[in-house]
Amino acid sequence: MLPEKLILEVVTPERQLVEREATEIQLPGKNGYLGILPGHAPLITELGAGEMSYRSGRDVHYLAIIGGYAEVLASRVVVLADVAERAEEIDADRARESKDRAEKRLARRGDPDVDWQRATLSLQRAMLRLQVAAKGGAVAAGADESHHAP
């Protein structure tokens, strides 16, 4: 018999962000998103940068994830992220400032003092943080069965 719920753990080198039951999880894999339901086949995957979501009860919660690994078992998912933030923890003003700085650096084409790879990664991270922060404090209304905020 398949389990009805998953135990989800999300940890970074600094702290544990999540430990709770979930009925559905979406992870940003290195080569695309993975949808995980109870009873999923076991796997280990490398994570990319992206939005992670999980459904707990009728609510959907959101996190920004950057790098790491995930282990998926039939009734448990462990996310070992390099960087992770819950939507409600993201400082949107700070993320906007970071995005603006990165865009200004990237606009200086041909400038040998600009680290293009670092500026591109900074822009990607800032945009991810803004996208997740816009989810409305991490919890979508339970009456709405979709993955976006009301």
C-alpha cells in the first residue's frame, strides 16, 4: 500500500528550514523540475536554482533553492540545499537592490573589471528571490488547488 503523505526535510549547512508532512513536492532539479508524490520511486538528484513548493494540508508553501541534492524515498524527501529561503523570509527590497546592481554591471559591456559570471549568477539569484517572495508570504489559500498565490 502506498503512503498517503511524505515527510519533507529541507536543510542547509546553517539550519533546518522545514520538517513536516507534505502530500506533494516540486523540486528544481539540475535539468528541470521534479514532481514528487507519496510512493515515488527512490532517487537522488542534484538540485539547480529555482522555486521549490510543497503542499501541506490545503496550503502550498514556497522556498527559493540554490544548489544541493535531494534524496527521494517512497515516504520521505530530504533536501540538502546549498542555499534555501522560505518566501516569508526573503527581503524583497534587498533582492530588488541586488537585481539592480547586477543589471548595471551587466550593462557595462566590454568592461574588463566586471566579473560576468558572478554578475549573471547574482542576477539569477535576485530574480529567483523576487519570484518566490511574490508568492505572498509562502502560503497560498487552501481553497485554491493551484500552485500560485490568490
